Amino acid sequence: GSSGGHGSCLVEPRTDRLSVRRAYANATFCLQPPGDTATRSGIFDALLCACVPVVWGARTLEGQYPVHLPQPWEAALLVPPEHEENVLPWLAALVE
């Protein structure tokens, strides 16, 4: 999904890749919630579209992308535990 100053949250699990990339290109933040595995192709899609990936849990970034993202903390935002249940106000405060 995506969220940011350009639109509301997009939640469509069966969306084609082109539609997702268009949404990412128009968003400031691209939400990458936990899935079945720690790796997320959406992180790379977001980066290619100049959208900041937002991830839940350090496990998503730690040790999963050392070859592709040697310093993943510089490429994505990690949602603090106290904001995991309600991330959108936290993100909005970052851009104010």
C-alpha cells in the first residue's frame, strides 16, 4: 500500500504491479507491513519510485538486504513500536 501527502492509504492485495508502481510514484511513504516472509519486493518498488518504504519490525531490514541495501536504515523508515497500531498520524507528523 501507499500513503502520503498525495493521497490516502491504498490497500488492494491483488493489484497489478504497474498500478502499484503508479501509486508509489504519487506517494511520499509506501507502507510495507509484515507479510509471510521478512523480505518484501515492495521495498525495492518503493525505492525505484522515489517513495520512502515504511516497515514494521527491524527484522524486515536486518540481515535481509545486505547485498542490495548495505545500509538499509538510510533507505527506509522503521515504525516505532508505540506507533505500530496507528502509523498514519506518526507519518503525517514527520512531514509537517
